[in-house]
Amino acid sequence: MATEQAANKAPEAAPKKPYVSPSQLNTYTNCGEQYRRRYIEKEIIPPGVAALRGSSVHKGAEANFKQKIESKIDLPKNEIVERAVAEFEGRLKADGVFLDEEEQGRGKAIVLGEEKDTTVRLAGLYADEVAPRYQPTAVEQKIEIELPGSHNLLGILDLTAEAIGADPDKPSGDGIVDYKTGKKTKSQGEFDSSPQISLYDLAYRAKHRKAPSFIRIEQLIDTKVPKRVVNATTRSTADFKAAVARVNAMIDGVQKGVFIPANAGAWQCSARWCGYWRTCPFVNSERKAAAAAGE
């Protein structure tokens, strides 16, 4: 009887493989120790104000474009802004926020008030300058690529869409659109060489069996007068090979327990930019003590 039951038992599904995402690759490349603590030890720290602002503007855009797939009409500007502000307040309440020394010195209420105002401005800029230019086909689309070996590759595309509106270089067909928010404009070279963008393109091709018609980065910059900056970029087989080589090197390093810390003096290795800095064994203890005394 037991033998018969065993024979009729359905085979167990193979365990799901872990995945590598572009954000994981970026973290590992910038600082292996930060990667180890975030993804291996699961030490989750609150987001910084820039991440809080960026995710909030993204949420307003996401709410608009998701409904626009069917409606083909943008939400009213005030509703898009309200969605972004609600995300800002909700994430702040749920996750808290990481403030650097300068921000702590200025005062939490002042800093968060300014960032909330920035969220309002950039969400409004999105509604005015970005939303009308695209008819979305998919929003926050997760695409997992089966890789040989121990890990898969996961890409989450902000937006795939057809370009519409008054752009003089209006491309035809479905393309990839990625959003960036910030205080300063990023360079064209940064996007042309970005492994993240290469992996997004690779994920799109795996899903759709064709190249995207275009790749655009929509930068929403909070200058004195908020501005939209558009960067178009392309990818080739050489870009894919370079990005996949980075992924393979990361997987090999993680499996071997190799987590090289950021270079001493790197901009991201500071109390201002890293929430793990004060407890990092690779940071000069005297500098940590001096930073703590200055609070």
C-alpha cells in the first residue's frame, strides 16, 4: 500500500532558483560588504530621502500609466501628485528614513518637508511633460530570464510604451522608458555604459523576441525651475556580453563568499551615503567616532 501511494505521489517541483537583478548587481559592484549585509544577512535599513522621493514619484507615474493602458487618457495632474504624496507619507510611516549628518543637523522636519515639496514638483513635471508623450503597453513588468547554473536574471522595467505627442524624433513601435529623479542631471555617457540598461534591454528581448524600438531615460531634475531631460541610448551584442560577464562574476563571487568593500575614499563610502557606514568593519574606527561626536 505504501509503495503504491509513493508511486502515485506527484514529483516535487524543483526549488526555485534565486535571481540576480540589476539593482543587486549595482550594489555588489559598488560595495560587496553592503551587498552582503543587505542581501545575505538581510539587514534592511530605511531608505534615504533621495530614494524615498524617487520611489514616490515612480508610484504616481505607475498609477497613471497602469490605468492608461486601457483608458488611453492620463489621470488629472492633481491626482497623479496626490498618489505620489500618499506614497511618500506611507513609505515614511512604514519604513522610516535614513538621514545623513548634514540632514540631521538641519532637522528631520525641515528635510522631510523639503523632500515632500520636491516630490510634488517632480510628480507635477511628470504629469505635464512625460505622461502625455507615451501610450503604455506594460508597467513595472517583471521579466525573469532562465540562466544556466545557480541563478536566474530578473529585470523589472519601469515602462514599455509607444511614443506619442510632439517629440520631433518620435520613434515608432514599442520601447523601454526608465525614470530617474534627482537634483543634478546625469550624463549621456553614464546611460550609454550602464549595465542596468543593458540588462533591461536583454530582458525585453527575451520576453518579446525582438529588440525594443527605442530606449529612453526620462530624467526629472529638481533645479530652480524643474526640468525634463531625455537621454536616448542603444545597445549592441558587445554591451550584452559585458553586462552578462559582470553578472557571472557577481554570482561567482557570492558563491565563494567574496564581498570586497568599496574603495576607501569612494563617494558612496561615507556616513552621508551609506547606512551601514557607522558599523562597517572596513571603516576607520577613529573616523566613525569623530562622525558620531559631531552629531
